[in-house]
Amino acid sequence: MDLIKKSLEEWQGGIAKSITFIVTKDCQLACKYCYLVGKNAKERMSWDVAKKAIDYILSHEDEFKEESVVWDFIGGEPFLEIDLIDKICDYLKMEMFRLNHHWFNSYRFSFSTNGLNYHCEEVQNFIKKNINHLSIGITIDGTKQKHDLNRVYKGNDERGSYDDVVRNIPLWLEQFPNSSTKVTISSDDIPYIKESVVHLMDLGIHEVNINCVFEDVWKENDDKLFEQQLLELADHIIDNDLYKENTCSFFTEFIGKPLDKETDNQNWCGAGKMLSIDAAGNFYPCTRFAQYSLRDKDAWIIGNIHTGINKNLLRPFLTLDRCTQSTQECIDCEIASGCAWCQGENYDAADTSTVYQRSTAICKMHKARVRANNYYWNKLYNKLSNLNAL
């Protein structure tokens, strides 16, 4: 879930089609929690593949009826292929205009980057050229200690990348002052959550999106340590009035309630409604169904640039909702709302090759988050009530 889902929520209220180009499977980093198990330097998208994908999509306007589009670029690290991306975006703009395509007046280019190349001349030139149609998120995990624990360079020395990322944060915030970052939590870095969120707010990042990895990595008592960190974070945010200008996605009014089967029975993500294209020209219902994202399952290919999309291969995604893939225990859970899942991880972790078996690896972590969330809002309510009474 990520920045793609967030960009759809923020721009055009979820009515945009998300189309992702996997421009490279290479990255400068070897993050320890990364779900991309098949990263490599060989699989790089060619211009020929990108052009054929664009031509197919834009020539089938009647099959892509969403009012808007998010052209998303990922890797690996997408800015390693900035020249290709620049060429793709120029072609998209020209072709959407030439075809009088309904997306020409409603499109956005979206990136999630590790931030290492953000200052480079080629990237900056691209940003200046497309600034009015850009969403860029830089991933920084918090303090140097937390960031460098997981976000390390490739190689044997496991050198951390914090210093090389943080130097680009001021420029990024100058160009995109309302941007948010994405923080990933895994078992080993739980003790650094509170100080890391506070650190990011001190850097000037006013919206910190933070989530636990969906994979089954959690150890005994992780949920207790997690809850304690969130309680300390809640105290710090409220006691220091940080809630006035900052938000942290761990604290929201919309989680921790029973499932309303009439209004809450939708799928968590847009798998099947999105479209991803890789270097070989294959189409996927989501990037997480490409082979380099999967540990134990075969890629779920729904077509390619030569034959188009096979809608029959998308049929299993059409009936996906909370109830069709959850156990009865999850459906009846008193704090079911806000408990997330990743469709690709569900598929990868399932006993068979199905998308209808929900992974519950983060169950205890969600419950801990809800307890801390309740504490946060109760404390904030009491503080504001007391202030209003003065």
C-alpha cells in the first residue's frame, strides 16, 4: 500500500486509473525488509516496450474509462532510468494531446524514490519540466539509527544510506512542501519508532505515513513493544502540540471498529483495477504479482503488449472484498476496520495459488495499534476539552 494508494486518495479521490511502469529491477540499496526478492541489474525496460505499452493503452480508450490517470514509475529505483522516464512522459503528453484523449487534462506522474539521485541534474530538469503534474515521495525511515538499520547499500559492508538521503530532503520539501514520506516498520526497528517519527516531523515532513510490513516476520512480544512505542509517540505529539501541524498515519479516527458489512466490505487495495508493465512487456494486476515480488508463487500475468489484456485472467479480482477472502474470525472482529492487507502478499503466502486467502501475519500488530490509537484520541479529547473549559 503504499504511495500508489495514497496518491489515488489524495488526487481525484480514487477515480484515477493507476498504470505502473516497472522501468528497472535494479536499485542502489538492498533494504532488509524489501519485498522485492528478485531485484537485478539486467531487467531494464526498453523504449520499444514502453512505447508499445503506451500505444496499446491509449488506443483502447473505451477499456480505460476512468476520468483520470496516474502514470506511476517504480523499480527498484526508478530514477536510475530518468532518461527513459523523461522520454516516456514526453511521449505520453504528446500522444494524449494528439489523440484528444480524455486523460490529457487529468493526469499525474507519480514516483516513490529512495532519494539518492534526487539532486542530480537530469532528475531536477525532469521535475522542472513536469512540476505541475508530479507526485514524488522520498522514503526516509526516521533517525539515522533506524534508517541505516535496514536501508543499506548493496555490498558486503551494509553501509547505511541516511546521510545521502537526508541531504536531499530540504530541496524536496521546497519543491513539494505538502509531501509525505513512507516509513516501514519491521521487527528489528520497533524500538526506534517514536524517535523516528518525531525526527521526521523536525525535518519538516508534516505527514508521516507509516506501516508494518505484511510479511510474517513478527516475533513474540513485538506487539507489546510496538504498542509501548506508539503510546510514547502519542504522549510526545499531544504534550508538545505537534498534532496541530503534523499527522502520523498510525493515529486515525477511522480504525478499531467492527466491520459494517454494508459499507466496509470492499477490497483494501486496487489489485485488478490497476495495471503494471514490466521490462518484458507483460501486464500484471498489480506490481506485487510480478515475479520479482514473489517468494513462493509464479507471476500472475494478465497479458502483454502484443496480445493485450486477457480479461478472463482478471475475473478472480472482480469479486474480491473483505468477506470473500477473510476468515469468519476476521469478519466478526470487533476492531476489524483499518486492518490492512496486501493482495500480492495474500497470494504469495496462501496455501494454494489463490487470491482468496487473506494473510493475517499483522493481526497482533493491528490490535496493538488500535489500543494505542484509542489512547491517543482519548488523551487528545481530554486535552482539548480542558482547554475549551478554561
